[in-house]
Amino acid sequence: MDTFLRLFTEHKPALERFVRFRIRNPFDAEDIIQETCLRAYRSFSALKDPEAFKPWVLRIARNQCNDYFRRLAKTLELPVDEFPENRMPYGRMGVTVVTPVEETLQRLGSRDQQILYLYYFRDIPQAAIARRLGIPLGTVKSRLHTAKANFKALYPHDNPPKGEIFMEKFPTHLPAYTITPSQEPPFAVRFEELMGWFIVPRLGESCAWAQYDMPGRAITDIYTSSVEKEVILHGIPGVEIRNTHHKAGSSASDASTFYFIAQLTEETCRWLGNRYSENGVEHIITFLDGDEFLQAWGSGDNNIGEPVQVMPRGRITRDGDALQARPGSVTDCVGRYTVELGGRCYDTDLLVGIFHDGPLTEQYIDARGRTVLWRRFNRDDWALERYGETWSQRFPENQRITVNGVLYVHWYDCISRDILG
């Protein structure tokens, strides 16, 4: 209890700034701060590293804010997807969908905001709002109708697919595969791809890959990437990579585009920056932006990059479905495996990545240094505040592994067009 109070007191100013920046109504902001405190106190025993208290408690607050805006979206009968764990739409772990509900509210006039907050968030009846604001009941009804219309007009609804459906020659369901441990030691291979994104940051490179949900194995997302040009970012040479994201089954013209800046050297491969548009505003995040960049894109210690020479380094060891790993975010080659996928057989090294915020990845790399199969797992309690249940509860049939005795559950897989031939 004393440790929790000390940490909460130390980081409460940051928590208050975080919430009040997003929630303009002071009463609602205070409610969210109090609820965050209560949830953090109840879950504090699960926090293994007190040094991580600040990002941990801010993540709880973010989820509470998301729930707040989700309530408005549902009340106004707007389409609501799962909210992201951070505000950046993409990261080294894949795509994150950014909800525009909060941004839409902030674009409304103060009078529209006021009537929506009072009616939908404070649950104040229209007659009581009329008394509070000193206006006729009919005016309240008229303002509420106008505010809802203005909100819906600004909210970027997804348009129904038009024209040719985009599939990029990927199968609608992931081909069957088996993974078998080999008795041979890992082979030496140079792996130059950005981990989890299939693209090599070098002029002339391009790729396409697809994501498949588990356990249904149905395709959900398709990505294409191409290296566009050389750039220098804060004095460091690299290349700019253009990426396009389609939802499977959507129109070929209905896609989002974003950019990486990355660097490949003789020793390492790493991200230097990220550029994307949100609600008509371009966002540029670079390696100088501290935790905001490093948590989403950082690779290697202090973002020095991942070594391109794949070899066991003693950071992670594997025995069946049980792994032992050093603390913190870490990657390592843990063995050699035969992958049979779609009727083809691949001899691969397995590169495992374990990240401090809960995901784990398996990347099976062939002798050419290309990814054959990429698999994502989640720590069982990852994003528990947001999803409301553990991953073993959500996907009881999916594969499970442990890391230092902690449970991880298989979520989705990715394959490239290159593997399909």
C-alpha cells in the first residue's frame, strides 16, 4: 500500500495532465482519474516492475478515456472498432486502428460539446439541462439534434466498398502448416528485414504480405511496401518506405498509406521515423521523440537496432513450449525448425522477440534471409483493462507458450506473397 501511494502521488500530475488534455469536461475528467486510481490499486500486485508504473497507469487511464468516447459513439449509433493501446496507428508489432471519436468531439463548437456532454455523459435529462442552462426545453431538443447532426457530419464513416475487391492474390484462408524442431544447430544467415514488416530498407526493395486471424485462419489485412528514396533524418542516412494497408475484402481504392524511415547497416537494421496522416493532419515521429517513438518502434537497446546476423546469443532459450528469457524487451535465435506450409517445406531459423508491453513474436527465417512465417502471441493479461478478459479466455483453442513461467496465447499469423510464389 505504501509503495502504491508513493508511486501514485509521484505520477499523479502526469496522469491528470494526460486525462484533462483528452476530456474537456472537468467533472468527467475527475471521474476518470478516480476510476484509474481504483483500477490501478486493485491491479497493483500484478505490476512486476515498479519502474514501469508511469506508463502502466497511463495505459489504464487511456483505456478509461477510450471507454468514455466509445460510449458516445455507441449512443450516436456510430461504428466503433476496438480502440488502440496507443495513439500511433502502426508500430513494430503491426497495425493499430485509431478511433476518430475524440478528435471529432474536439472539432465541434463549444455549444455542441456542452449539450452532448450534459446529455450523454452526465446523464442529465433534457428538462434538467434546460433549467441548468436557463433556456427553453424546445431549445435543448433543437441544440441536441443539431449537435448530433454536426458530430455525424464530421465523423469519418467507413464507406462501403466500391469497385474491385482488393486481395493481392492472397488466399482467403491461411494454408495449413506444421512446425517441427530440427536436431541441427541454427544456420548462419543475414536477416535484413525490418522485424515484423517483411520489407528490407534498401532501394529497389518491395513486398506484400497478409495477416490471418486465429483460430479461424481467415485473412483480415493486406499490406504492400516499397522503398521510395534515400533520406537523411537528423543527420542519419536512411530510406523512406511507402506502406499501404487494406482491410481484406475492401475496395482497391479504399486504403490507408503511411511511411517509415529506416536504416540498414552492415551490423544492424532499425527504424528512424514514422510519418502518417490522421484527420487531415500529418504526424511525424522520430527517434528523438523519446518513449513515444521507442515504445512503438524501438528495436535493440536504446534503438541501436537489431543485429542482421542471426545467431543464438543466449538471451532466450526454448524447451518445447517453455521459454526462459532475460528481463525486458529482447530478441534471439532459439533454434532451427522445419516449416511445412502450403505443400512446401522450408528449413528455418526461429527468431523470437519478447516485448515489455506484452506481445511475443515468432519469425521463421529461411536460408535466403526472408521470413517464411510470422506469428504473434499475447501475454495472457495483455490489454486486460481494455478487452475485459484474458487471451486464454478469448481464444481457449489457440496455442499457448510460457516465458519465465508466464502464459502467452497465439493471436494471428502473417505470410508474404514471396512465400506463395
